[in-house]
Amino acid sequence: MTSTPLRGALVGCGFFARNQMQAWADIDDAEIVALCDTNSASLEAFARDYAVERRYGDVNALLASESLDFVDVATTVGSHRLLVEKVAQAGVPVVCQKPVADSLSDARAMVAACERGRVPFMVHENFRWQTPIRALIEAVRAGRIGRPFFARVSFRSGFDVYSGQPYLATDDRFIVQDLGIHLLDVTRVLLGEVTRLACEIERVNPRIVAEDTATVLMSHEDGARSVVDCSYATRPAREPFPQSVIEIDGERGTARLDQDYRLRIHNDDGTEERVVAPQALPWTEEPWRLIQESVVRIQRHWVECLRAGREPETSGRDNFRTLALVEAAYEAARRHAVVSPETL
């Protein structure tokens, strides 16, 4: 006999929430039974599109009325702490969109609230679940190139991200908090925790408020070095969005993830090259397919963890370390100095 699907609620019916809703529909062991949004027009349109009857304009009413196995918070960052704390107080496991918070103090409070409520807490940090990046992570974890001592993780694009998310052009933080956070998380997975970093940021596009390029140099606990560089001001001959390019040097070989999902591993046994493209699901579309498929993968991971009673890879505790790198990067850029994330 199959188990009853986990009952979830989605809080936030905005731009990216549509990817999450489509992904939940692809996961047999979970279903979204209720929606919540303070914007009644967005809520009604979203509910009609996905045929969800139970809808709420207030999270308190949602939690009081529904019997839930989890809540997926897909709102913007300013509302995350309040929502996560309310869900945790209700004793319901919670997923929260990244960035989990816009301050380390808020992130600490969210983790603490979930620990007090004894509820699982996962941050929707999906880059490490992208099919090509996951293949690279697994190769490094398997020791294919030995101990990594250098990595460059790069995302350089001129894609118009502002049309779908106009707040990115007006927020006082942009590329490090919105995009760099993904690359910093991937670099942590590949090379381990960071002891110190330096960062330089710049605004190239005069029509936005915050930085649209950033370069971060990091030292890791075992002595490895890494460079994370990101840009939404680059005008390449062929637009790579939303692909990352990653190169890693290890004591036994090298790993390269290039554009068009080409993964190349070289070591003493020779060179292996293969394409590690995302699966083309019926609802996914270019150029978003890579990201959309990773949403399915991380949400399936969440369901598997809930069923097994184990902590998700991108738990609140784990993601706190990634957020600390974001804060350290901004502090390093402000001071033009080397910063230790542990001191923040």
C-alpha cells in the first residue's frame, strides 16, 4: 500500500512560487492543499490557475484551519522571519525561500524557533540541486580529483532578470544577496567551510540601485582557495543564463563544468567528458529549465527527509553558514578588508 501524500500549504503566490507549485505537482508523495497570500488578486489568480480551493489571506487563519504536514514559504525576504516563526510555533515543518533572512540575527532567530518547536526547517537553496552541479559535487565527493585545493565558480550574464522581479532593480542589495548566495553555497559544498574572504562589488548598470557585479576571494579550512565571481552586467556573444561555469583543481586531477552542461573530469585514469543536462519536464521551458528542474529535485529531497526523519542538506543550520558568507562579503566590500565569517 502507498502512504497518503504529505499535505502542504504554499505561502506566497508570486513570480517564483509558480515553479514551486508546478514542482509539487510532479511529486507523488506531496500535495499543496491550501494557498496563502496577503494580495487577494494574486491569491485568486494563482488559485484558479492551479485549482486550489482552500485559500487564505492571513497565515494565522491558515495554521488555525488546516491540518498540515509542511508549509512552503515563497514570499520575499522581509516577511520570512515572522512567517517561519509562526509556522514553527504551530509545530509544522517549514521550507523557506532563499535568502532565508536579510540579517544574521533574523536567521539565528528562525533556526532557534524551529529548534524550540522541534520542527524540520529547510531553506530552498536549489543551485546545489541543479543536475550539472550535482554531478560535479558527486564527482568531487567520490574523490575523482583528490583533495580540491582551488575552485572558480562563475556566473556571468546579461539576462534581464528585472522584468520578472522588478524589486531586484530597486533593493539596496542585489547580486551578492540574490545570485552570489547560490555560488557561495556551492563553493562551501565543494571546498568546505570558509575562514576568511575579501570582496569587491560594483554597479555597472546605472538604472539599478545596488551592485550587479561581485568578485569574492575565499580561504577554506583545509587551506583551499576559491574565487566566486558573478555579473548581470556582462554581454556575452552567446547568453549562458542560467548556467554556472565551475573549475576545480585537485591533488589528483581537475574537474570542469562548462557551458552547455559539459562536465569534464581528468585524472590519472584519463579524461571523461559527458553532458549532464537537466531533464526536460512537460512544464519547464528555456531558459528556466535548469532552475525549474532543480526545484523538483530539492522539494523531493525535502519530502524524502520528512519521511525518513533526517535533516535536509540545506537545513536552516547549514544555510546559516552560507548567509554568513553573504554578510561577510558585503562587510569586506564596505571596508575593503579581509573578513572572517565567524566574527559576524
